[in-house]
Amino acid sequence: MDLLELNKKADALRNSGREKETIKIYKELANEYGNAGDVANSGGALQMIGVCYKIAKDEKKFCGELI
């Protein structure tokens, strides 16, 4: 699955309330975009991880993962 399709899958999962699954995909996207040198999309995926944690009301876990 290419990155665009993976991003669409993550968006669909996020919109259906499946944050934990979505976070795993966004982490993969952040890494893949980062490895490709695409800082903008890597940052976008990281932002969406934060959005998912906020939706799940689990911001403390997100902040702990960043440290």
C-alpha cells in the first residue's frame, strides 16, 4: 500500500473512532515520510498522532512518548 492510500486508511479509522489503530498507522507514515526526506508530511502525521490522543483523551501518554 502506498503512503497516500495508507494516509486515507488512517483518516478513515480516525473518523470511525479507532484511535489506537490509527496511531500505529500515523507512526508508520511519520517514519516513512521522514525516511524519504518529506518533513512536511512527516510532521503532518505526527500532528495527527496528537489529534488522535486528544480525541481519545490520552494526552499524557502522547507527551510521555515524545520525551
